Amino acid sequence: MVVCTCLVSLHIPDSGSLKAKRLVIRRLKDRIRNKFNVSVAEVDDFDLWQRAT
């Protein structure tokens, strides 16, 4: 079994609320899961509107 980790920090400048941020992150996670068949999770910056880790 191969195990890898990758930490990506994103700046989402057009996000004006947590709801908008969640929408962007959900779409991005779905696209990554479908294309690469990997697990994706948001692990930090839950309360910041324009940051995602």
C-alpha cells in the first residue's frame, strides 16, 4: 500500500462568506476525488473566509 500526504493552502479571494468558501472547496474536492481517486479533507482554517488548507 502506498501512502502519501500533501498539504495545500489556498487563497480564495472572491469568497465573501463561509458558505461561498464551502461551495468552492466542495467542488474542488469532488473534482480531485473523481480524477485521481484519492481522499481529500479540509484540515485547517475552518473559520477564515478566504483561506483553505
